[in-house]
Amino acid sequence: MTCGGCAGRVTQVLKKVQGAENVYVNLADETAQITVDQNAPLMDAISALDGAGYPARSEELRLAVSGMSCASCVGRLDRALRAEAGVVDVNVNLADESATLRFVPGATTAARLAEVATKTGYPARIASQEDVRDHGEIKQAEAEGHRRAMILAAALTIPVFVLEMGGHLFPAWHHLIARTIGLETSWVIQFLLTTAVLIGPGRHFFTKGIPALWRRAPNMDSLVALGAGSAWTFSTVALFAPSLLPQGTRVVYFEAAAVIVTLILLGRWFEARAKGQTGAAIRQLIGLQPRTAMVRQGSDWVEVTVAELSVGDTFLLQPGARVPTDAKVVSGSSRVDESMITGEPMQVSKEAGDVLTGGSVNGHGSLICEAERVGDDTTLAQIIRMVQQAQGARLPIQALVDRVTLWFVPAVIAIAALTVIVWLVFGPQPALSHALVVGVSVLIIACPCAMGLATPTSIMVGTGRAAELGVLFRQGDALQSLSGVKVVAVDKTGTLTEGQPALTTFHGLAGNDEDTILARIAAVEAQSEHPVAHAVVERAKDAGLSLPEATKLEVHAGRGITATVEGKRIAIGNAGLMAQEGAELTPVEVEASTLSNKGQTVFFAAQDGKLIALLAVSDPIRPTSAAAIAALKSRGLKIAMITGDAENTARAVARPLGIDTVVAGVLPEGKMAAVKELREAHGKVAFVGDGINDAPVLAEADVGIAIGTGTDVAIETADVVLMSGDLQGVVHAFNLSRQTLRNIKENLIWAFGYNTLLIPVAAGLLYPAFGILLSPGLAAGAMAFSSVFVVGNALRLRRAGGVA
């Protein structure tokens, strides 16, 4: 809101929302207050404000959640959080046990949302970087706990299994037991050992699963508790109160209950170990942050924590130390390893005036530095934040999974109950025993865990691997969007070329002093961030010229720049700007055409409407551009160049790179129009650029890819950021997109295919034709390793990035 008119329109919009009363809009503090008696009017008000162009401010919250065991838990927690007033978006991630929310402050609070999650049955707290750092350690501890529980369970289960199943495998063993301790005593021993398994290492399934049943929110633990509990209860009745059972049904399944718990604990152990590796990339990034810095306090250097650093603090960077925060070199010289940002192994020379990135590693020299950005504003913190956002992304493909898994566990319980009824009515004798076996097998073989882990584990590992290769997915759904791209459109300067042009031609027209002209031109260009402007300023500095003051600066988008210098109007730009200034180009047309045909960027300077100089800048093509373009074309992608440079210059660059489609001499609006035309002709378009003029077209493209050495504006409007500034990163991005999507599809095919095929088999589908029934023990083994397969398959992406 910028004025009273805005406040009035907001008031009108809110008053039209049904159920909203007592509307009060305050322009001074930019707030709106309304009274509502339920959640729906509040959400309607938020939607109405968004539609009217006055969106409610929202904040992002990340919760660390515990107690989730399967995809059904994800669905229930998601639904509970979305029902809370003021929550705009929710993404619950089973893989890293987190929930990322966007909510409207004032309508609710972070503490309230954590409380909602906890009351739903999933204890939550506001997450910090330490939670991410500790996630691997937590998973290791969890895996160790499962391992110890599994070993204890196995030690108790093996005698049960041998006593019961040994007789089925070796009749002589059965007769030996009957002659010695007797079957009754054998059953009592099995009862004692199995009970110890259930109340000891298997206790968790009952303490978590049964309460979830009472809350009508059954989960994976509920299925295990029902399955193992049913087998134990039936066997206990058969042992101690056989008269309660129909004649001929007295049999025990203690070994089934014990084996179920043991095998599932084994699977949980492997799963926890694997899940602990999915966030390895982000933990490595966090590990790049040093803990302390040597800060100047008076005449002394004092060690302080990095959290205590403030902008402007002077600190000492010793040889071999990590840079504690983004800074500028004040004095000293050294070489710094910036591979953690750029991916380039070569160390970069640093001296007074150069910038340092927090997390990079100093070489053999000592540097005195001044902190420029600290805390959450540093480059490394922004990278970590981007990776976290991408790892918590919710791809469109996830929507189907969420709808299915929310009802999956209740459906499995219903199928198990129906299966028991069918076997009791139509099954062969002993019908009750058969019904129990198939019912328990159905409960145990179902694996909602695999469904819940299929997508998020692949995203976490894929985006983490991308970060290691210098590719940051600012928007996680870009992983899926890239797979549908048909055209890659690229800017020229700073993308295909080095972006560090040098002034190769300076032709001052007769009658003008070249040093004076160059100084005036450089004075104007010194106000610009464009790489071409830097080339002119560098030439003036090399010539030892002092620059006069430039005033009344005006930027003409896509044409050039004008200003007043020493009372003269200086205009610098292309032919369009010269025509606008009334400057005649005839004297230099031939020379300009020759230079342009050689691939140099030609521009002109005019003083008070008269041409005074011809300038040409050469920007060498990046060594990796040709290979990157060839790699993209080999994947069936069409490559186009869209640039504001002249046609001849653009084609001189495009020709050796094998780029067929060239759109040259266009303004920012023309770049957007070119993207739209390419989309209409070929399909989805990805645009790669780095300049501030590229920000609109990066937003217009289906996928915007920003070179990380470009401006912050360009990066903010991009979906993908390439930290190395190398076009090879685009190849990595496409490869990782395809490999991650393929990995997700493999996981989903496994997760859904496994349940679709094996639940009917567990229910006895093969019995009429083949007389085969799946034992609960085998069902438990299959379920235990289903989720392990999904996580293990996702971990293969840690080596991704090559040919897709």
C-alpha cells in the first residue's frame, strides 16, 4: 500500500469477504485487522488481497518433526497444518523429517504451528542450522539404536524360530522335541521369548502404533502392532485357553510375531543408515562455515565466534584458514581456494580491494580484511538456504502420491479385515488359522514408507549433488520443469563469452583530443555496471587519465547511456542512441561493419549531438562454451542466442559454436518477445543469462538459469543459479534433472508396484491355483527391505551429473 487510495481499496476488498467483520486498515504500519469466527473467511481474505494486488506478508518456517514413520503420517500432518488459520502453504518431508510452512504473521505464530504438529502426534520444534548439522548424527544414533534392538530381538527370535520351524524343515527335530521337552513346553518357551521381543525391542511399535489407532490416524507402526499383536494373541489363546478356539485350530504363530519385529527392525536399521546420507551435501556446506575469527579490538587480535562478527569489523585471515564471512581485503596478498563456490580448482589471487567469500580457504599469505556481510546475508548462508528450499521442494508429481498415501494405511487395514472374513467363510480348514496367516501377512507386507520416501529422498540427494557441482536449484520444482524444456536460449555477454571484455579499438574523430574524449567517455561509463563500460574505464586508467565528474546520468535501456561532463552532453551507445542524439555515423560505417563482422561489439560516442568516437570491445568466447552447446544439442535441445548486440557481432560468436537461431539487436522487451515466439514454435524454453537486463526474460522463461557471477537481481528472478559462471553448469542441471526425475519414477514404480502386486499375494491370490500362502515372516522381510530399496536407489544420485 502506497497511499490512502490503496488503503481504501484494501478495505473494500476485505469488507466483501463473507464472514469477515470489523475491518480496519492502517496505512501507517501497513496492517489490516478483521474479525472472523472460523478459518475459511480468513483464508478467503488472504486470497482476495492477493487477487487485488495487495498480498498479505508471509513468513517461512521450518519445523524439525519427529514421530513420522510412513507416508500416511506425512498426509495427516500436512492436513492438520493446512487447517490452521493463516497457513498459506505446507510441505512435509519424510526423508529429512521436516515441515516447511509459509504463514501470515498475525494470523498465527511459529510456536502455535509447532504446537499443532505436536498435538497431531508428531512432536515438532522450530528448526535451526544445528538441526541440519545434527541430522546425520541423529540418524546414526537412531541406526545404532535399531541395530542394538535388532540384535537383541534376533537373539530372542532365533530359538523361537528353530523350535517351531525346525520341525517343519526336519521331521526328526519335531520328534526329538516331542520326546524330550514336549510340544507344550516348547510353546511355553516360545511364548516367553516372543513376549520378551514384543515388550522389549518391539515395544516402540505398540507405544506408537496403538495410540495412532485410537486417534484414527493409523500408520506403519499400527500395521506392525496389529500384525505382530494378532499373531501373539492368537498363539497365547491357543496355548493357555485352547477351549476358546474351534476344534482343530489349535496352533501357535509365536515365531511369526517375533520374526516380524526382528526383520522390520533390521530394515529400520538399514533405512536410518541410508537416510543419514541423504543430507550429506548440505551438512558439508554447513561444515564450510568456520566457528571463530581473529578480530581487531584496539591494538590486539581477539578470537571471537563468527556469530559475533558485525559489518565493518576488521579481522586477520591467517595462512590456511577459512574465510569466516564475506569480506573485502584491506591489505596483504595471497591466493584463495574458491572451489567451494565456483567448482574451479585453481586458486585466485587476492590483494587490497578484492572481495572474499565466506567459507573459501586462504593460501600461504596473511590478509587483513573487513567484514562486508555477516550471518544470514553471506553468500554461503544464501547457498545453504537455497539448497534447503530445493531439498524441501514439492514437485507436481508428488500430488498423486499424497492423495493415495493419506488413505493407504486405513485401506490396508480394511483389506486385511475383508481378507480374514473371506477366508473364514470360504477358506479350507483350519479356516481360522488360514485367515489369521493371510490377515497378518496383508498387514505386514504393506509398505507406505516406500511411497513417502520415493520423491523426497531423490530430491534431497539430487539437489545436494547439484550443489556440489555448482548448480543451485532456487526453485525445487525446476528439477521437474527442466525435463520438459525443448529450447535453451542463451545471452551472449558473460554467458557464452568470458564477460570481461577489453577495449580493442578506440578511434577518435579528427579535430578532437583523444585523451580528453576518452576521459569524458570513461567518466560516464564509470557510473555503469555493464562489462563493456568496465573495459572503457580500464583503458582510461591504464592511460593514466583522471576522470572528470559526470552528472545528469540517464540510462537508455538497450541503447546506451547519457550524462553531462564538463558542460558537454556525452552519449555512449549503439546506432539507435546515436540516431536519437542526431549524430551522423557515415564517417565510420565501413570500419564499424568490418569490426562487427569480426565479432567485436561496436558502439559510438557523441558530444552535443556530434559523433566523436568509434569504440569496439572484444569479449573472448569461454573455452567450455562449445563443448556445452554440443552436449545440449546432443540431448535433442534446440539452442538459440538472444542478445542486444548487433547482428554481425552476434553471428560471429554463434557461428563457431554451432548456434543456428540468433535473435540480435533486441531490447529487454524484445528478449521476452523472442522467448514467447520460441515457446510457441517449439515448446518450453529455458533462458540462460547474467545481466541486470536479463532479469525480466529470466522471469518470463519457463526455467530461468542465472550465471552466478551476475547481478543479484538476475539471480533473484532465476529458478536455477550456476555458481561457477560456466555454461557447463547448464549441462549438469539438465543431466541432474533427468537423472533425478528418472530416479523418482523408478522409486514410485517400485513403491506402488510392490504394494499393488504383493498385497493380493499376501491375501492368498495364489492359493486357489498353486496352494501357496505367503508366511508373515516373508511378508515382514519384503516390507523391511522395500523402503531400504527406495532410499538406496536415491543415494545412487550422489554420483550423478554425467551423461543422462
